[in-house]
Amino acid sequence: MKLEIQQNFFDDHQVRFSPETIRSYKIALTQFFSYCDEKKYEEIKAMDIRAWLASLEEQGLKPRTIHLKLSAVKSFYRYCLEENIIKKNPAVSVQTPQKDDSLPYYLSKRQVELLKELTKENPRDRAIVEALFATGVRISELLQIRHEDIKWDTRQIWIRKGKGNKERFVFFTHDCSERLKAYIQQQKRKSIYLFPNNRGGCLSRTFVEQRFQIFSKELGFRVVPHTMRHTFAAHLAEKSMPQSYIQELLGHADINSTRIYTRLMEHARKKIYDRFHG
């Protein structure tokens, strides 16, 4: 019964939630109800939710991550109330923890070069690294790219359905073009996808994340696919690209999501100032 209600919740929100949101909300709800010893929905109290949030903080999770997990629980209980599954919403009085205002983690130019150097013998890994760095796309968007979405002459890629089902075009460099072509030439299996798996479908996100875990161990610094998106934006910010352009390239619907990169720009200017006045 419990899983059935959760499934109905996701089915009803399929249009509103991106696949990424559904994925993270499913994980959050599983974690929450397992923490509550599988209590029934209607037995959950606000104190249970607060205790769970406190346990997440103790595990060292960032406020941003905790905020997302609480959003899942709040959204689910709003749905339960609307559907008359519960009479009182236990999540309504629970406050969201303050979001972490720290700068997003990104790679320096030297670290990017080391990552490129590490992957140069593997055409697929090298192409993935270059494509993420040159376009700033999310990993979920990269893996959905089809051959027909690439305009080689103008070096543009059509991102069919980004977050929130929004379409956009992203650009890629001459370097990236060369890496992608080198990778495509040595592909043995025909597929509609730019990065296919052995069965001709698209590569799985888990597979790419595991590759990046290996890169991190080899390099001695942390790098995940999303780091490349932050790095793309940060390097453009350092070159003083207008915020609205960065927003467009990243596919941010809300300029507030891009504001964090403005702080990166200020951070970059401070670094340059320190170099000359240190």
C-alpha cells in the first residue's frame, strides 16, 4: 500500500518533475521511511522529520542536499493531504535549513589539463570530459544526445529536453569537435546515441559516475560529472561573460540559479588582484 501511494505521487507529478528530481526524491523518501522504521504515513510526526534532518546533518550532508531531501518529504505529504490519505500534514511546520552559501567546487585550468591528460588514451572518456567541459551540459543531458542533434558546421548541439523539459542549443569548441569525431570513428556499434552502451542504447549515468570516481583516485582531487558544469560556468565567469549569457548556456530558468557564478566572478577578480598586489 505504502509503495503504491508513492508510485501514484510520482505518476501524478511526472509532467512537473524532471527525471532528475524524480530520481532524487525517490532516494530521499526511501531513506526517510527507512529511518522512521517503516512507520505508517499517518503516524509520522513533525518531530520524526526533524530527527531525520538532524541525523543527515550529523552525517555531514550539505544544507543544499538536506534542503532537497526535505523538499521531497514536504512535496509528498502535500500530495497525501490533497488525496485525503492523511488528515494533518506533519511536514508543514518543519523549517528548511539554511542553504549553504559557499562557492560551488570547480577545477582550475591546471586541474582540467591534468584530467584531459589522464583520459587521452581512452577516446570515449576523453570525449565525455571534453564535451562536459566545452558545453556545460548536465550529465543526464549529455547521455541523451543523438547524432542527429549535432550541427557540426556551426558547432552546436540541440539539447532536446533539459531540466523542466526545456529545449536549448549549446555550443562546442573546435577541440571538442575533434575529440568527438575521433571517438565516433572508432565506434564499432551503430547507435542513434552519441555515447552508446554495448546494446546500442545510451550509456548509463552510473557507469560515467564510476569512471569519474576512478579519475578522482588517479588524480588525487575530487571530480564528478557535475564538477565539469561548475567548471564551465566558472571559467566563463572568470572571463567576465555576462551573467544572462551564462544562464542561457546552462539552461537555468531562474537567474537566481546563476547568481552563484557571479560570486565566482568576484572571487576570480580577487584572485587576479591578489596576483598583482600580493
